[in-house]
Amino acid sequence: MRVMVIGNGSREHAIAWKLRASPRVTEIFAAPGNAGTAQLGVNIDVQPTDVDGLLAAARKHAIDLTVVGPEMSLEAGVVDRFEAEGLRIVGPTQAAARIESSKSFAKRLMERHGVPTSRAEVFSSYGEAREYVSLASAPIVIKADGLAAGKGVRVCASTEEALEALRESMEDRVFGDAGRRVLVEECLIGQEISVFTFTDGVHLSPLMAACDYKRIGDGDLGLNTGGMGSYSPPLVWNAELEAQVMSEVMAPIVRALAEEGCPFRGVLYGGLMLTADGPKVIEFNARLGDPETQAVLPRMETDLLDVFEAIVDGTVDRTPIAWSPKAGVGVVVASGGYPEAYTTGYPVSGMDDVDEGVAVFHAGTSTSNDGGVVTAGGRVLTVSAIGETLEEARSRAYENAARISFEGAYYRRDIAALAPAASGR
Ligand code: AMP
Ligand code: GLY
């Protein structure tokens, strides 16, 4: 089979890498891909939101199955268009992807179907939002309704900060139209985990879980990023918690989307807070997580192509997915200065000097004229390792990350370091 992966991050390189291991995959294409996907197959120069371009590429290269990485492609309606043209594609339709692309849609759906989540009010009027926030007690969470590249959420310690966040979103429009409408939410306290299921809209696979590190600095300090590392499974994750999350959160929301006329086929990602009152939903995403994928897929023993085909064919109930009991850790190596201004174009060395069984998944990289790899983005790559224990996976990931270098390379030192005081994970 000829398979095309849409996207250009480390997540997409990991998906392409896992698919490349399938005996049934003959050729891999990535749109637009990065220097890592170029080593596995062919990069196609088309952007993830260019639906016409993606459709043309699928035809031109006789693609048998397309896999969508990023949410922006889902929001652009790539799945609807491919399905309308009779092409096989893995991911939810635009309507089903509203579970991620509209936080108010997701919140109302959860409320209607009794899925535990933070209390929230939705505002389109700046005046009404201000009035409500002035009377609410901090901490308060202010969230842009639409997609804001992971930057649309502010957890505010004071009313003043919440009012400022409202102004930035609703008046200054720092997130464009995505922040015209906002949610004002109760702040949840607890450990955060990311939970994934592969679903064909009716059946759900058993759940897989991971932890994500969003802040730039050790000890969860500093600015939010696209994700600086991940490990899987979380130490709190066990059969009892899985059963509870399945029956209270994941199965009801898949049923709810089907009942409301937009069945969800793809990977459903629940961002959960494990509160004193049980797991509550922070948000849903309509795809695999980045960087969670880089810690999770190395643990998958089943052919990923089988899993993706089961989603499209409606046979998830007949497709068992085997996971290694080993731990997975992914450490993101970023450009110095990220998530603020940074410089690109630096040669990357040492990427071939990694141990057997350690994977280096590219993100912001490109191939230079002399065939070498140079930095081309904020998050440059993820070093992923597995181990018998979390500690073993962690030390392997860090030993190997230390062999890779480029000017200004930065990574957190505390990914999967579980000193309780350090992160609460
Ligand atoms: P998001 O960009 O939606 O993934 O949100 C970014 C982060 O904000 C989440 O990972 C949480 O750590 C935090 N967050 C969002 N909503 C809440 C909430 N209601 N209570 C506490 N933390 C939240
Ligand atoms: N790991 C966060 C995300 O993929 O949205």
C-alpha cells in the first residue's frame, strides 16, 4: 500500500516511521514532511490546510490510504473532501473534529451527555464576560473558543490577570477570530494525563495514556510550548482508572457524537485532570498528541496500518492492539530561544550516533544542499527510547539526546523525572 501522512512534525515522523515498519506498506509519502520523513519516503510540497493540493497529491501518487496528523487539516475539511471523492483517509470529519476546534461545542456536548468536565460559561460579549469574571473567584481559566495552536488557554491566578486575558482575546484579538468567543472555566486541580483511543465511530480500542510537559523550563516553569517531552504510561495509570475513563468519558463522548449526527472516526484524545472528585475533561483533541505520540508509538507492537484500516473499515472491535509493557520516554530538543524568537539553519550532528532501539523523530528540520540536516523550526526533534523501567527509558533517551548537537540546542532535564516535588506527575 502507498500511504500518505499529512503534517511535518515529530508526531508525523513517528507515524511514518511506524507505518514504514509494516510489511504491507510499499511506499510512504509525507505532506509536507521534514528531513526525517524524507529518509523514509517522499516528501510532497503541499501544506496541511491546502485541501485541493492534498487531493491532487493523493491522485498523482496513487495513494491508497491517507493519515491526518494535525488538527488544522481536520478543521480545513480534508477528511470530508477525501471521503466525498471516495479516497480512504484516517481522521474525523470537520463536524466531528469540532470536539477540538470548538471548545464551546465540546463543553456543551459534555454537559448534555453527563461527561465530567470543569464548569464553564461561554461569552461572545466582552462586556458580559468582564462582568462575570469580575464577580468570579480566582484562579480562573480563560480559553479561546477556536484553534489557537495550543496558545489559547490562560490559567489566571487573579481576577486582574483574567480580565487582561479576556481583553487580549476578545478586544485585541491576539488569536484572531479563534478568540472572539471565550470560555470562562473553573480551574481544575490535579495530575494531568493524555488518554487515547482508536475509534471507528462505534467501537473504541482499549485506552493508552501518556504525560506531556508543556512548559519550556524544568520544574514546569516558564512559557507554554507545543510540548517539551512525554512519557508513557503514567505511573497512576492502571486497569481501574482505564475502566473509569472509558465508561465515564471516552465511550460516552463517542456515542454522543454519533447520536448527534457526526460520528467520530480517528484517534480521540482526552486531556484529563485527575481531580479529587475523579477524572475530569480539560479538553478533547481529534488526533494523536505531539509529543505523546513519540513516547507511545514505540510501545505499539501491532502493525499501525492494521489499526488505521480498522478505523476506516469499522472493524476496531476485531482488531486487537498489543502494547509493550515497557516504558517510553520522548525528550524534545528545541532551538535556543524557543518558544520566543530563535534562529534556524544550524547544521545538526550526531543523529546517526544513537543506540539501537532509540529513535530520533524530526520536527523542525530540513535537508541542506549538501544533504545534511539543518534546523528549520522551534522544536527540532524528539529523542525517543523505551526501557524495562521508566528510569531506564529516561536515561537512554537522555544519553542519546546528549550525542546530538546543534548551535543553541536546548532540552528540559526533567522529562519523566518523577521526584514528586518536581512536577506533581
Ligand atoms: P490546552 O492548550 O487546551 O491543552 O491547555 C493548556 C493547558 O492549560 C492544559 O494542558 C492545562 O494544563 C491547562 N488548563 C486548561 N484548562 C484548564 C482548567 N479548566 N483547569 C486547570 N487547568 C487547565
Ligand atoms: N500534547 C498536546 C497536544 O498534542 O495538543
